[in-house]
Amino acid sequence: MKTLLLYISLLSVIFILLLKSMYYWPESKIKHFAFVFTYSDQFVEAMRATEDAGYVSIQWHDKSHQRDESSMAWEAGEPKYKKVVKPDLSKIIGPYKETGLQSLWLQYYQGAWLIRKAFSYKDENGTGEGIYAFGIVNPKDVCLPNTQCVEHLFGQWHVIKN
């Protein structure tokens, strides 16, 4: 029995260390799956809070070494979004901030929530900024013509490399 508990404890430590090191993993679907799976609850909570606040897009960046924050938000408007002056994003980013992540750019677009600039990647065309999407994603809305840039992760989560 003690041996079994020892093995379970050791496996738990290894699993936690693997997840904590995911930032250093090579670019792969497994890396995206692990990252989104780990933080999906915080992402969804931030999306709901953004929607509850009446925003269609927010940007937040924590400049912790300067004790300063950069916060921006937009509301739906015609013909474009309307920027909100001095938005209060504390309810939106509170739970997200506790994870240790230092920035968040959410945008509601064509029926899906996009987490913009979620990661950087390199391919044959150079370096790009990747997006995580939650909801129904139509590749025609987010991909360049004649390309396939959307990859399903799990549930309603997708990776977009465009």
C-alpha cells in the first residue's frame, strides 16, 4: 500500500512539473491542448465577465515590475467598435490574473471568443501570432484564402494559425 501511494505521489509530481514546463515545449497540438486545458476555466470566466460588462473586446497587460496596468475595452457600435474610456476590467481579469499570466486580449468575433496573440509560432512563411478560439469557428472568417488555419483541440476550443 505504501508503495502504491509513493508511485501515485511521484506521478503527481511529474505531471505537475510537466504542466509547469509547457511554456518550453516545442510547438505542437499537445502543447496547445495542455495550455488551454490548464487555463480553460479562467478563459471562459473572463469571456463571461467581458460579455456581462457589455464589452466585445478587451486588452489587458500587467506591467507588474512597474505596478502599472494597461487596460482597454470596446463596446459594440456601428460601423465599428466604440472604445471605452478608462474601463474597469477588475472583475474580468481578477481570476485570470491569479494564474500568473500577464496579458489577455479577448475579442468576440462571428460567434466565437478569440484569445488573440496567445502564442507565437514559426513556419515556412516566417513568424506568426496564434489565436485560441472558443465557440463555432468558420475557417472562411479567420483564414487567408485557400488555406486551412483552424485546428480543433477539444470541446469548443480551436487553435488558429493565420
